[in-house]
Amino acid sequence: MNITRRLMLGAATGLALAATSLGAVAQTPDDMLVIANRIDDITTLDPAQSFEFAGADVIRNVYGKLVNFDPADLGAGYQPDLAESWEVSEDGRTITFTMRPGMTFHSGNPVRAEDAAWSLQRAVKLDKTPSFILTQFGFTPENVEEMIRAEDDKVIITTDQKYAPSFVLNALTATIGAIVDKETVMQHEVEGDMGNEWLKTNSAGSYAYRVANWKPNESVTLEVYEDFYKGAPEMKRVIVRHIQESATQRLLLERGDIDAARNLNPEDIAGIQDAEGIEIDDILRGRLMYISLNQNHPQLSDPRVVEAIKHLIDYEGMQNSFLNGQYTIHQNFLPQTYLGAVDENPFEMNVERARELLDEAGIDELTLEVGVREAQERLEIAQSLQNTFAQAGINLEITVGTGQQILSRYRARDLPIYLGAWGPDYPDPHTNASTFAYNPDNSEDAQLTGILAWRNAWPAEGFTERVDAAATETDTATRERMYQEIQADFREEAPFVIMFQQIEQLARKDNVENLTLGEAITAAAYWPVTK
């Protein structure tokens, strides 16, 4: 097995943290929630820039949005939040939000329509990785102050054309839709950065918690905001500890040093399935496990090689062994539960067919690098790929790093193959269609790092226009069919291999109640938790 390990800090940190807490049996305080999770992907806590799973969970609990989800009824979809109501114009292009009165930020400043409009304008102007979630509606740094504006207690958003209102509202529930305290943030502006550097490690929100401390690759600590408009949470402090290994998470949970573990492997789940005082929640998430084949690579840009690789993956073998109970085979970019989702999974392990395709491409042997975040199930997937690829003459060299290290290379188009996970930003099919099957500008200068097709150097010719058309279709049945047809062609042509959809198995102490993770969206909610 050929694995290059880079800065294996996660494992060392997890073991060091465990060593400090295993000396005696402990119980967490009644008013404190302690969670073990892999959080080495966090690069910033500025909602205008954050685009990683663990960061989204933090921001969800720190910042309100114009519309949001009720963790007690996620199936109801977006609900009023900092805006108490909204109206859609007759032409379908303008949504006018009325702000909820009496709201305050953690600083004590009032939550104003001006703050809400400015927060969205700021996200567009900063033009960080997730900005496309807003700019897809025609907003630019030059026009955004006209298209998103405040008038008294109203926030008025006008899009460049008519979209399904549900699409626009769903997009506003994404992390980038967070509303920040303009006055506080601008007090920390440096050289025109609109407070971006300061918000990397601080917070200026109005929600249940504020960021007390973030130690990269170690922990995030949140402290309660007693004046939260939904009522002061019972958990006065939330600590999310970066624990890399499943075995360490399990041990900490069994000893009572943590309240919940989010990354237990199937073996450890089985080991505590009947343990006294521990409950297991099975949650179908929207997160997809996939590999991306860089189209700047001379061999990987050959469609025959792409198809061959799709036949060199032991989907069933992985699902039924080390991924058992935690991932289910899924080969489409829309996760189950989304409008337009399909269950066709046409690819299976077929070394003979793969070898035929490689022969047609004139390839006898090939060496490829794959970048993998240091996480147990991803390493095991990579090792399985290494084994099955070798059967057809492909030598797969595995490079392991922290989430931040590997993502940085992927976003720079620097990896021949990336093995990773993608979760939808909001509960509308466009969220995944516009990342996997959409690329309006494939040039190196475009820097569309939030779009997976761009990271993959794939022009998505013929797909981009179809994705645009589906986004503006207002008839739900027609829109659903359009996404189904796009996915059918995507499976055959795209240089992505989508393999699995996640079933997260949350292990928690049985006295911990109302801890929700957002089901198919990334929306962990800590404020409803009780013990």
C-alpha cells in the first residue's frame, strides 16, 4: 500500500485530548454539551467565506437568517426567522421581507434591515468560495446595492429574472445567508476587508450562541446568548472536540467525557449498540461520497478512461463491509429526498470491461495520485480503490492530509483525483446541479472554486444550459423531470464518480435529547438540546 501521510496532526491531537480525560470516569455538566467530531476542515468562521461541513454547523448556531429551518419540523422547509414575513411581486422577481421587531445581536445592537441587506451585499462583494449561491441570481459587486436594499424595516431582493420563489428562499437558508452585525464587523475592518479577517475567528451574530474560541484541529467552544429570541438554551456551553479516531470517540463516550460521537465506524457502533445509557440515531444525510477526475490530466480527460474507472469500484463490497450501515450505494448528484432524485445505479465492478476500455485508450499501465482527507472511512475507500484499480493496471498513489490541506489542493485543480464528500447547501435541487453539472467559465482565471465542475476542470458543455433552464422552471413536475434527465446523462458522461449517500449514525448519551443534525441538509442545532 502506497500512502503519503502529510501532517498527521489530527491523530496526534485526538490521542492527546483523550489522554487528558481518561484518568477517571467523568460526566459532562448538565448545562454543557460536548461533541466529538472531525472538524479539521474548518478554514474560517466568516459566513461569507465558510464552505465546509463543520464550519456550517458552528455558523448555524451563531447567526440568524432571513428564513431558516425549524429543527423540530425540518420537513416543513424554510420558515420565518429574522424576517417575520415576506411577499413575492407579481412578476416573480422581487421578494420583500419584513424584519422581526425587537431582535438584538450579541453586541446589544438591534438587528436591522440594514444589517440584513448589508450582510448579503458583503458576501457578494467579498466574492469568496460560496458567493455563487447568491450571484447565481444576477447579483454582482457592481449592482448588488441596487438589487438587495433596505427600506425602513424591509429588505427588498430583486433577481435578474423570474425564478421559482422556493429556489430563492431555499438558497437564503445556506450558510452564506447568515446576517451579521454591520456595526461590530466594520469596527474590525482592515484595509477594506469588511471584517473578513476578524470574523475568521470571532462572531457577530444574533443567534443562540457566540464563538468563544476556535482552536484549529482541536476544538470549537460556543457560549450561550441568553437573549436569544427563541428563548435561552439549556446548554450554556457547547464544545465540539476534534477527535479523529473512531475508537477514541467511542472510549470517550463510554466514559462519559463526551455527550455525543459523530464519527464511529460500523465496528464501534456494533460494539455499543446494546450498551447501557447510549442511544444510536440513524440519519439519512444529503452528503455524497464521490471521486473527481481532473480533466487537466492527459489520461483522465479521455472518456474511455473515465468510464473504465466507473467500472473499477467495488460499490457493493464497500457498502457491505467497512461502510455497512453508514453509506448506501447512490450514483447520482441529487441525494434521496430531494426533488428530482433518482435511484438508478447502473455501474458495478467489472474489471474485464474496464480493461477493454483502457486498451481502447492505448493505456497499458497508469499511475495516478488521489488526495484523501485523513478520516477512517475515506482512507478505507481509498485503499479499496487502490486494490481494484490495480487489477486493471492502474497504480493509485494515496496522499493523505488534513481536510484543509486536501481541499486547498482540490480547489487549486492540483489533484489528479480527489476523493471526498459533498453536502447540499440548501434543500433545492439546484444546489447540487449547479456544482456538479454547471460551469459557466472553465478558464483558470475564473476561480469558481465553489463549483465542483470548475475544480475538476470540466467545461460541463451541454449541461450548464440545462441546469440554468431547470432553475427557472416554475412548474414543479416539469422541473423534477428536467433534473432526472440531466442526471441520466451526467452518470454516463461526467468525470465524477458518485458512489454513496451517507447514513450518519449519531451515538449519544441517552439523557441527551433533541440533538438534530439537519437530516439531508447541513444544519446541526444545539439550542433545543436538553439533558
